[in-house]
Amino acid sequence: MALETKVLYYGDNLGILRRYIPDESVDLIYLDPPWKSDQPYNIIFKEPTGEPSHAQIQVFDDTWHWTAETQRAYEEIVRNTPSKVVEIIRALRNFLGRNDVMAYLTIK
């Protein structure tokens, strides 16, 4: 599928990139999310009065742990990315081990 201009893509970055963005078109991706805050982030709704609403939607959870999902993501990186990326991710895992920081780097 070709990249459309002036389109807002909503969802997991990796899924959007794989589905809609040609590999050859990306030189750099920069994200600046909160890091290691160990808390969930919500969309905050307000009542018509302006008071905070009890209705919320969790946008993402900034807590990271090495899990079976993280292991699968790591294995997918090793199988499906260029050799230089594999070399870096393996070196990081050898250095950091299977911990919260490595989970963050693997999933995101």
C-alpha cells in the first residue's frame, strides 16, 4: 500500500510502519515519549461543566518488563531486521540482560 500524504495514522508505530510505509522511504524515526515513568497515561475527558470526568481511556502504559511477548519481539527483530540492527540488539541484550530497560528497547 502506498504512503498517502496528509494522513494521520493511529496505532502502534511498528504495525503502521510495516503496513503503510515503504522500507526505503524512512531514514530516521524519532519519538520522544515519557521514559520509565512507571505509570499509565490516559486521555483525560472533562464533563460539560469543565470538571474532570471519571471516563478515561488508557493510551499507553509506561511500564516495561521482560515477558513472553518481549521475547517474541526480540526474536522477530533478530529474524527480520538488517544485520547491523541485529548486531546492536544482541549486544544490548548481552550487556543489559533480560530486564525492564531491555524490554523497553525491544518492544518500542
